[in-house]
Amino acid sequence: MSASDRRDTPENPQRRARAQTHLWVAQRLTAMVLGLAVLVHLATILVAVRGGLSAAEILERTRGNGAWLAFYAVFALAAGLHGAIGLRNIAAETIGLRGRGADLAWLAIGLLTAAFGIRAALGLYA
Amino acid sequence: MAEPACLKVSVWRGGADGHFARYEVPARENQTVLDVVTHIQRELDPSLAYRFACRVGMCGSCAMTVNGRARWTCRTHVRKVVGAGGELELRPLANLPVIRDLAADLSPFFDKWQRAKGHFEPKDAPDGAVPEDFAVVPPGSKARQEADAGIECIGCGVCYASCDVVAWNGDYLGPAALNRAWTLVNDVRDGACAQRLDAVAGDAGCHSCHSTQSCTERCPKNLDPSAAIAGLKRRLFWDTLLGRR
Ligand code: HEM
Ligand code: SF4
Ligand code: SF4
Ligand code: FES
């Protein structure tokens, strides 16, 4: 495929450029959230495994713990969006997948991934 | 290491679907790659097409791919790049259409320079009128230093030919145009900042750059287009977050 075959065909270039800028900003913001969240996550793991790890022990910590649920919901949302936007960039550069439709699909994939993560957290909360 | 008496030069001939032709050129003590090309054209094959003007690193027209790397041929000594057996491989600049032989078509490069609004638009002087007074620009101010850092670009296209994102995305404006845009964003006399920032935002603009710095590494003027692009990203990040655009 030549470079010219891979061009986007924007209906309104300025609006498209703004939407693309928003995706970029979202990826940097979610990266910052992930950077912090990964540290908290690692610290939680270190604390949690002290003295062994059992299902009952985990559930005891997570059941009804609103702060815990809120943290993992934000974590999952950031990871889902960040990963999907990153894959969008890779797909654009390697297989030339570009355009508004693709962007909406990536957004949907990101939110869906986040929803799976949040559902898992809810399972431990409820 | 003994210098080989003869250079074995492979030169791209024809258009995009051309081929390499082989020439033997006498090796000399002090010889630039441009000297080698000129020798081939004058002594061996007058039909060879290539481009040069100043021969001293000022005009930027002699850039080619030398042993796989974009360089100014007039400022590249053969002994710095030649293979052990005297091999030299010359192609036109990458990421651009080939006109013929070693001449690449730079129109896309300069078109993108325009698309990035790479020209000065005087704030105080609409319609090209001469301003009433001189603008006062303190040379030590942060904005002026940012502009000065990138102002010496001569548009040779070496960075453009060295950037993978240009190869992957036909719309990407590329390091030189974005570097130029950043110098103008920092020019306090310029009145088109908002439009320029719009022009360099998004997938065709600064947001596709991965900060890999091939442009910075290869720029023969030692400019830092990668840092300029980071500046554009920073500016657009805060302008977007704070609703300034
Ligand atoms: C510590 C947390 C993380 C930080 C600080 C971080 C940071 C970044 C940054 C700055 C980029 C942009 C790179 C570029 O434009 O060249 C990026 C890209 C990317 N990230 Fe992350 N990331 C993190 C976690 C993750 C996670 C958990 C995933 C998977 C879900 C992920 C998947 C990706 C992908 C696929 C890309 C695209 C690669 C690219 O555009 O070059 N990242 N990340
Ligand atoms: S830093 Fe950006 S512009 Fe420079 S070569 Fe890398 S991707 Fe291209
Ligand atoms: S930034 Fe450097 S390499 Fe790129 S066009 Fe300007 S002078 Fe040439
Ligand atoms: S001929 Fe002018 S820069 Fe090389």
C-alpha cells in the first residue's frame, strides 16, 4: 500500500483535528492516572499478600469498600481508554486503519474493556 | 587501513521503479560524496540527474540517501561513510516521489510547510503594510530563545526523509514544517498563532510524532525538531485542557 492510499478523508478537517487532539490528550491524562494507579495497585498487592492470601481475606477487604471500588473503577476506565487509543495509533500506522468510524469503534472497544474491569470490581464489592 | 584505490558506487537510476547502476570512481584523499556524483556525471555518464547549488552546506539542495542514511552530500566526506571495500550506495531522498535518478521531488515537503502555516503573518501590518514602529523583541526572552533555536532550518528535507511517521502516514506534516510552525508560534510579532495551532494539531500534525528523534539526530544544522514538536504538544495540551481553543 502506498502512503497516499492511507490518507484520511476528513469531512471537516479542523473538527477532525480537534477530535484527534482530544484523543491524544485523553491518552496522556489516562497515562498519568495509570502511572499513579499502578503504584497504588502494587502497594496493595504487597500489603495484601503478607501473611498469605485467601479468598475470604480478599472479600473481607473489598466487600462494601466504596473507596476500593472507586479506585478500581477509575483504574479500569483509564486502562480501557488508554489501551484502546494506543491500539488505534498502532492500527493507523501499520494497517492504515483511519477515519471517524474507526475512532468510534476504538472508543467503544475502550469503554467495553473498561466495563469488563468495572464489572469484575463490582463482583468483589457487592 | 589502506584506502581502496577505487570506489565502487551503486547509483539509483530511473524513477520509483528504477534500478542500481554501478560505477567505479577513483578514490582521492579529500573527496565529498557530491564530488563522487559530479565525477560520475562529468566523466562517466552525462545523463545522470542530481541536484546541488552551493556546495558548502547553505542551500540544502544536495541531500540524498548515502549508504541508507539521509545526508547533505556536499558536506559528507567519503572516508566517513565508505564501506571497507570502497562501497558507496546512493539513492534519492526517501519519503518523497522520485523525479529521476538522484533527484527527489520536494513538492510534498514544501506543500506541507504551507499547510502547517509555516509563513510569518505580521500582527501589526495587515495586507503587508509596513508597521508604524519597530517591534521590540528582547533577545533573552523565553519565547525568542525558543524561536531562535529552530530558525536556522534551510529546508533540506533530511529530517523529513529520516522520519518513520512520514513513511507511515502520507498526511503527516513532518519535522521541518512543525519545527517552523513552533518558531512562528513563539514569534510575538506574528498574528496567526491560533490558526497555526489548529493547522498543526491532530493526526496529520504534532500528535502523530513519537519523539523518536531521528530528525534531531540527522539534522545537519544540529536543530532539534523533536523538541519543537514537544513544544507544540505541550502548548496544545494546556490550551485544550484550559479551554483556550
Ligand atoms: C504506568 C502506566 C502507563 C503509562 C505511564 C503509559 C504511558 C504511555 C504513553 C506516554 C504512550 C504514548 C507513546 C507514544 O506516543 O509514542 C503510551 C502508548 C500506549 N500505551 Fe501506555 N502507558 C501505561 C500503561 C499502559 C497499559 C496498562 C496499557 C494496556 C492496556 C498500555 C497500552 C498502550 C498502547 C497500546 C500504546 C500505543 C503505543 C504508541 O502509541 O506508540 N499502556 N502509553
Ligand atoms: S521525533 Fe517525531 S518528527 Fe522526529 S523523526 Fe521521530 S517521529 Fe519523526
Ligand atoms: S530541520 Fe534540519 S534536517 Fe530538517 S529541513 Fe531543516 S535543516 Fe534540514
Ligand atoms: S549543495 Fe548546498 S547544501 Fe549541499
